[in-house]
Amino acid sequence: MDANQFQQLLANLTISFENAAANIVNGLRPENMQNNIIVKEVDEVKEVEEVKDNFEAFSVDDEVQKKDWKCYREHFDRQKYETVRLEADINNDPIGDNATFNVVYSHDYYGFQRTFVELKSKPLITILQEILRDNRDIHDIEPRINARVLFHVIKTLKDTAMTKAVSNLGCLNSMIKFLEHEHDKTIKAKDKMLRDKNVSFDMLWSTLVNQSRHKGVRYRECRLLLIYHFAIYLFINLLSCVWKSYSHSQCEISGQKLGGIISSTSEDNNDDRKKIFTIDIKIIDYDSIGFKNCTIHRKIEYFSGVKSFSELSVILARFINIQSFKEELIKNGKLFFRHSLGENNFLSYKGPLLRWKSDRRNKREVEKIRADGRVIIDLKSFATMNPDYEMENALPPNKYQYEMNKQNKVYLKKDEYLKEDSCFRAPAVVYGFSLALKIWGQFEVTKLAPIDFNKRAFDYLVISDDKKKLLKGLVKQYSRTTNNDGLDPITNKGNSCVILCHGPPGTGKTLTAESVAESLRRPLWMLGMHELGINPEELEKRLSRVLEIAYTWKAILLLDEADIYLEKRNTVDLSRNMMVGAFLRQLEYYQGILFLTTNRGANFDDAICSRISMFFYFPKHDQSQRRKIWTIFLRRASLDIKADDDLVEYELNGREIRNILHIARMLAHNSECDLTKDFMISLIEGYINDLKELRKSDTDTKMYSNKLSF
């Protein structure tokens, strides 16, 4: 094989490889491609004839057309692997370089047929640059615009032609005549469909972008349901229809209404070779830095026949009563802006927590969990604690992205996002953390409300008055302390308030932390081994982030059943030693309020003890304390029963008293009878007897195990 043959072979292999790669990307093989969606593998002559037939179907023999613009046809040559451009036969009267614009009927590699207009006249380019300000193609040195884009501005071009300020009307009139001729059937079909309030798939492009800046559409689903397919978009041919259309919809997840503005549309094939119509919608979102203009995408899959506009996922506002929704949308938008800014991010919530989850096929689904209770709205902390969660436009930018956003002026100024137009385009959900579920997720803005704090929280705490007074004073003082008030010579060190509550179960350890948080009107973040982990590296990483976020929120931290992190180190269990060491390092620089609770207190590490601000021992309740607890719960249950000796004599802790009273109320309600003291006493005695049997059974099991081991 000589050099020329080898070079030819290499060229053929390259072409074959490129064709195969293109087919793989498209998800199709050549022999399976059909009709106008994808061009079949045919010989060059046949391919040219098909394109010519398509061109002749689009064109007529018009004298004005011949004189003012030239027509070309393009097709992709698979042998040469390049686009071939031929002059159309209709150009009987050549005008050379004097054409104000060229018309190109293109049949690309993927089988899409499109009509493009190549602008030559500078006055015409200037006019269209003013009309199509947001269109990137119009600002090229040699603008090449899709004819569908120009379809949407025919009326504007006519209005411009009627003004006296426009010079060189010849080129503008020629453009109008071409567009009216090119889209003659489309104009008639569009008018009919708008009258009938239904549309075919092939006419979506003509109806879902309005000429009027005050008309609109609505789109279904909120930000949660929008998925980006960046790889696919590399192969999408965008139709840059920039005329703005307002949009609003009802979110399929939350039922809340949303708004947006259509910016552009495109048509493509999905992996199943079905046509899809993509609509880009401009909204406003928050990324922890500021409010910004951004884009979401909605898709309409191919459908046969016609559909009512109200059945589409994107609906023209002209077919709904936009005014009936406007006030609610603006109200919700103001809520979004207020909660996103975090002026008061500690709120009450009644509704579902929303978050993405993946099924077995790695397909995303929305998970809804009832999350009534208190929440913290904090997008930045959400991103910190959920680095793999897809946040789309709300993802906080890195330094480079932030500089790009500033340069592109995507962030809104305060006077801009307070406008009704901005509120209209705001999302329906915000990111945050459910303190009740201890889960990060998204929350509907309409279901958030201020918290009604209990001013008598400390009254329910049954401990000595001296301890209660000391606790309130200590915590309040720490809540006012600044970094400069610390006694440690090292900055940001030793400024924490760490309170260790130890004693038997049900004696008020957790309630103490809850009462302090309620009194200070601060969030109470309860943590356990499940959240922090039992691996030293994992513990240090998670605890570091938790302490940082808790300090940001000014939250009260409660580490419940903290024994594993407090036990004395030894020379045997190195893993536990590392965990205690990691816990100590993080505790050293924490500057907030931390409660530790444990049922044991005899085996704490000395280094841990030196970092505790105050120890609180909670002994078993005596009779007078049990009487107070019974009185509190009976009063809260609105029961006309006195906490006399018959109830108080049973040695129950606070949690057991609450549980028995709760069960008694449910049983009485189910039996449709009054709840009496005798009924509660019978429940108490049954509970105590069952508990004794349980402990006896546990003792017998241990004795049997010891005999076997012996």
C-alpha cells in the first residue's frame, strides 16, 4: 500500500468513525432513521433531489422575491462530511452582491429542515438589532437568523416601516414581503388555532412565543421538577425567539402558582426518536449571594392531532384569567424574597417537606414528608450539608462563578426585586432544615409563619429554684457575649457555654435544653450518633460543619446520649480515643451554647470535664416534684383531677407520667367514657407490673448466659 492509498484509507476510517460517533450521540443507527427526523444513508444525488423538492415546496416564482433577495439550498454531504451550498433555480435574474438578504433552505445532518435569512443590508441589520436585542445571532458580523424568529416580529416590522424615522424602507419592505409569503400558511393556521383554543405539535413554535410583552403563558411544576440535560443541549438547535411572554402555572407538587417569561424555544428529538419541544422560561432565583435572573426549561413531547392550550405544560395567559392569579403570585413572591434573605429564618411550618430521591433506575422522584413544626430557612447551609444535592439555579456560586455573574449583571438590585414583575417570577419553595424531622429539604413559602413562643417555658421545668435561676442567668449572659469578651488569650477560643446534664431517664435533662431555647427564642438543634457518626474522621468533619451552622443560626445545640463522646480514654480502644480527641478539638473553638445529656456520669474523660461550663445533676423526682409534674400535665390536659397522694405515691418519672396520661386519654376517648383517677391508677399499676416482669426476664436471661459462658 502506497502513501496515497494509506491516506485515503485513513480518511475513510475517520469519516466512518465520525458518522458512528454522531449516531451514538443521537441514540440511533442509520438504518433505523426515518423520514425528515433523521436523514437516511442515501447516495448524494438522491439526497440533493430530496432537498431540492423540499425547497421547491417552500418557494414560488415571485418577481419581487427574485429582485430583492437570493435563495440557496444547503444539505449535508455525508461523503465529503461537509455542508454543501447550491444556488436555487429560482434565481433567474441574478442580483449578485446587491441582495439585501439571502434566504437559505437548510437540510442538516440530523434531518432537520430549517429556513435561515442571511442579512446583508446594514440598515436592515440595525433595525433588527433594535427589535431582537437579546438574540445572539443578530449581533454577529454576518447575521444568520432563523426565519421562525422573524415570524414573531412581522407586526413589529410593519409598525417600524410606518414610522417616518426609518430610512431605506426598500430593504424593510422586502423582508416583510418575504416573511408574509414564507409564513402565509402558518399565519392562517395560527389565527385559526388561537380562535379554536387548541394547537398541533408542529404549530407550537408559532403560538407559544407572543409578540406582545404583556401577554403570557403559564407552566406547570415548580423549580423542584426541572431537570437540566446539559449533554443533550450540546446538540440542540435553538430557535432564539426573544419576544417576552409572561407565564404562570400551578405547581404540581405544592399546588402553588408560579410565574415566568418565555425567552426562547427549540425543537429536537429525545432518546426514543420522538420529537420534543423545549421552552426556556426566565425566572428569578436566589443563590445565597443575591437574587438573579436565570432560566428553566420545560418540555412538551410530541402529540398527534391537536390539544387544548389548557392541557399543555406551558399555557398562554390569554387563555386563562391572569388577573385572578396575579395578586396571589405577587404575594407569594414577596414571601419568597423575605424568607430567602433570612431576616427571620426561624419559622413555624405546616406542610410537607419536599426533596429529590432516586429510584432503582436512578430516576429522580419527589419525596414528600409531613414536616409540621419549626424550621430554619438557610440555602447556604443546605448546600454545605448536602453537597451532592442538585440545586440547579439556587446552587451557591464559587468565586469564579460569582465574578462571572457580576460581570454579566445577572443579580438584581433591591429596587428591582421588589417590583411586582420580579415577585411574579419568584419560585414557590425555599431551602432549609426541619428541626422536628432533622432532615434538610425544601418548604413551600405559603406554609411558613412566625413562631408563637411559649413565655412560660421555664414554669414546666421541675428543678430547684436555685438551679433554675442560675441556669437562666448563665445562658442569658452567654447569649450576649461577644468575641472580645473572652478571657482566653487565643482569639475565638474558650467562649462556649457547655452544660452537662446527667441523671436517670425522665428527670428533665432534655426539657431543660428545650426550656432554655424557648426562653431565648432560639432554635433547638437536637443531635445524636446517627447525625454525627461513630467514625473519628466522619465525626470531626460533620461536627465541624454542625457547630459552624449552629453558631450562624444562634441555635442551642443538644447532643443527646453523648456517652460515646465523653468516656475516659484508655490504652486499648484507640478508635474511641480518636473520637474523644476529635470531639475535644471541635469543642475547644465552639462559641455557642451546647447541652450534653447522659444517663451516666462516673466515667467521663478529664479533658472533657475541664471544658464543661456547668454540671447539672438530675436526681430521681421526690414526691413533691412528682406532684408538680402531675399538676402541670393534668392542667394542660384540661382534666378535673387533683394530683393527690393516690397518684403521687407511684415512683414514676416525668416521661412515664406524660405517656400514661396520653394513653389514658386515647383509651377513654375510644371507649367514649370519662377519664377518671381510678382508670389512670389501673393503667399505672398495669404499667409497673409489666415493667417488673420485663426486668425480671432480662435478669433471668443474663443469669442463663453467664451459666453457659461458665
